[in-house]
Amino acid sequence: MASYDYKSKEELLEAIEQKYQLFAAEFEGIPEQDKDLLLDGVDKTPAQMLAYQIGWLPLVMGWDKTELSGKIPEMPAPGYKWNRLGGLYANFYRNCEGLTLQELRERFAKEKDTFLSWVTNLTERELFVQGARRWTGDKLNWPMARWIHINSAAPFQTFRAKIRKWKRLRSRAGSK
């Protein structure tokens, strides 16, 4: 079974929450002065890792809201293409500039809660039937649940590994 093959909405919600909790806990103990520290071997700072999540969650919900309002969502976002996401990520980082690490963590928690509420209100059909929403496309095996997974649970897990590596590297640099 692929990591995005969920048997139910509850299973999807549990996976998102579990991966969120593990990822979010990694930020405990990171000093404020290190939030923008980029280390060799990790492509993002702790602040950027949080800003990335803060950016993607409402974007995905926005695709659905746009379609439900009778319009066609511009994906991934107006002015951005799938093969040129660097500019979109830079926009995520700009939107979170000036926030403390604690504020980033709180905003991430709020976005995650809003995201989970949105998923909770979707039907099993909307989540698991390919084409239930036009914005999910017509590729086989890409129902909304897969889009939700690749923009929440999957990056939460991937970025947990990144922040753990960042912490190991930071610890080594600090002990020299």
C-alpha cells in the first residue's frame, strides 16, 4: 500500500495529526536567534521549514474554495508554475518574515487546525473518488486525499527529517 492510500477519512486525519505532532515537537528548544540559521547540508532554515507548511496548507484549501465558487483555480498559485516553485517558496518565506519562532509555531498550529477542519468537512466521496473535484485533475490514482497527503502528512514527515538533521549539525557546530 502506498503511503497516500488511506482507507478512510479518519485514517487520513490521524496521519496528518500524527505527522504534525512529531514535526512540531522538533522545534522545542531551538533558540530564537537560530531560527534563520542556514547550515550546510540542510536546504532550509527552521523558519523557512515552518513558513513552507504555513504557505501550502491554505493554498490547497484555496484550490477547493475557488472551485466551489464556480471558478477554476490557478495551480499551484496565480503567477506560479509547477516547474518553477522556487518563487512560490520565496513568497511563503517573505510572508512570514519578522515572525518569531514561537509565532511561526503558533501560526503553523492554527493553519493545521483549519486544514483538519476542512478535511473533516469533506465527504468520503470527495476525498477518495477521482474527479470528485476538477482541480484534482484526471490522472488515475490522484483523488483529493492524495493531494491532501502530499501537501500535509508527507512534507511534515520529510521536514521532520530536515529539522532533525539541522539540529544535529547545529549541535556539532556549537560544540566546536
